Amino acid sequence: MKLLRHPHGYRLTTAEILYHLPDHPAVLQSFIWQQMDLAPRFPVLRKFLDFWDRELEGRLHSVRVASADLAGPGRWRHPGAWLQLH
């Protein structure tokens, strides 16, 4: 199902979300979110972050986002040297 969205510009998007623990605001916790989304606007991620801000107690600190194609042409690299071990 996820690959069906790929031709329409969807890419695998990973976000590292840092948030303050509700009982200990000085402590940050990390949450990893991964979903198919449209770069660079990331509407699915924005919807999730809006839900987080509206419904969850942990206040957001920061969000780091990475996005990559799932499928693409193969890569060919020529090694600089060959080593043979017996």
C-alpha cells in the first residue's frame, strides 16, 4: 500500500521529535515518527504535530526531519582496490 503513493511524490519521511516530559519539564524525551509524506511541505507530519500539540501533554521542543525515496535506480560504484583473502 505504501508504494502506491510513491509515484505521486510521497517519500519515506522520518522525524525525531524531542519533547518535554509533563512531570519533569527539564527532561527531554525522544520519539521517532515514520510515515509516507510529501516533501517539502510534509502535510502528514504537520497533521500529526498538530494532534500532538492539541491532545498530548508533552510540550514539543524540536523536530528534526529526514526524507528519502523508497525506490530508485540502482547505484554502481567502482572499488578503488580489490583485496583477496584466503
